[in-house]
Amino acid sequence: GKHPRARIGVPFVLSALLVGVARLPNVEQNPDLPASVQYDARFMDVRVQIADVEGSSEMGRLMNPSFAVQNDQVVIVARRHSMDESRHNGWYNGSAAVVVDQTWHSQILMGSAPLDMEAWNRWPAGGAAPFSAELTPWYWLVNEDRHHWSHLCVQETYDETNNTLLRHVVTGPEDAKIFTYQGNTTVAFSSLPPLGEEGCAAGEQVT
């Protein structure tokens, strides 16, 4: 069906999210980056101690983490991201064209860690993040038809000067943000809509 522009807020059962958080990971770190950088009195860049439970850099890097405090837990979401590009000969509106697929492999991951309130109150001035957690892919995210949130609409741009069709392909939702409201924990994310029976409307995007 059609998927109009909308803000997607997806509640989830917190108890299911908290399974298996007792074992904290050995976080792979880039030795070229410092653990924290103090820019001024109000701005500090701090490394967050999170790891992908499926664990391989070839699957993508974690980015854009978001977290919230729920009861005695820190709940974390992040985006796993990687990209590749392929070219092949094809057609566009009946004419031969070079087709360039730029694919963003994107997935939301979730996890949690026990809340150390004393360490939390010292952060970020204390430097090190006050939690460490493994994150698990959010496989149970579905659309309004109860189908897995995949096979998303593809954005296409045609350059007639060189007969090139650029296709921006995204495999899943992006840039999740987590927040609490009236005792409930909710996730919002940006995404191209899943492909419906009537195709995809031009410029349509879910945010």
C-alpha cells in the first residue's frame, strides 16, 4: 500500500531488550582516535563503549548512537552502516544507460547496560563513558503490513549528459533515536519506505 510521509515512533518491550546484558564486550577501538576530546567548557567528544554482537567490521561500523535512562538501565540504539558501489549496463526510459548502484547497508541495533548513577553523574566531565554494552540487530521491526522492514524504495537520478542512472539503495532504517515519555521507551528513525503494491511515490520518505 501507500506509505505517506510520517514520523515513525516504534515502542518496544523493554524486557525483551534487556536479555543477555550481563556479559560486557571487549570493545574494539581505533588506536588513532583518542578516548575523549575536550573542545571547550560545554563540548566534549567521548568514545562510547558499544560493540556489535555479530561482531565483524566487514558487516559495517556502528555510528550515531543514542541512549536513554530507563529505571536502572541505560538503553542504547545505534546504526550499523557500510556501503558499496557497482556499475553495469542497463536501460532508462528505453535508452541504453550506465546504471550505478550506490548501496547503503543500514540496520538498527539495540542493547542495554546497568546504570551506574555515580559514574553517570560524573560523565562526560570524567571522560570515559559510564557504560559498556553489546548491541543486537533489531530484526523484529516490521511495516504496517507486518512484513520485515526491507526492500525499500530506491531513489533514482538520471544524468542525461552522460547517460548515467544513479540509484541510491538503502537496505534498512537509519539513524535511530531513543527517548522516554510517560514511563515508556520509544524509538524513532528515518527511512525510505518499504516498496508497496503501487510502487513508490517520488520523493517519499519516512522520518
